[in-house]
Amino acid sequence: METLHGPKVLRPAGVSIKTLDGSVIEGKVNLGYENRISDLFTASGRPFIVLFDAMHFGAPKKEVLVLNKQFIVWVKPQDEDQEAVETEITT
């Protein structure tokens, strides 16, 4: 698929995300052309992050969620190949 900025790239990475209300959501983010998960949350000027294959609040099925980064406390990569430490989000 082509976009205005070139072809779309799907590079899923598993994450756990804790929100301000204490919820922990597990799912996947698309790294696209970014090198690290933290790049999605710190280097990007976008206020939202898309999480797919997400499980939360005991939901019976996986969903696609769009989260406002201002409500994220921390992000933890699920894959050992990704970053080994939690990425604190500061806004």
C-alpha cells in the first residue's frame, strides 16, 4: 500500500501499557519505520498511539484501541528482542 510518504510498513511489536487510571493494556504497536518502541512515544509529534490485538478490562476479544499519549504512565516491551526497560512517558 502506498501513502503520501511512501509504502506502508507493518512491523508489529508487543507492548504492555499502563494508563493513568491504573489499567494495563496488552497489545501490539506498529513500529513502521521507527527503530525502537520508545521512538513512537517520544520522537513522534502525534498525540495518539494505535494499539491493535489489544486486550483490556477482561475484554472477551482483541480490539483496536487509539490511546491518547497524555494518559499513558509507562510502556513495557513484551519481546525480549525489543528494549529491555520500561519507557517512561513524560508530557
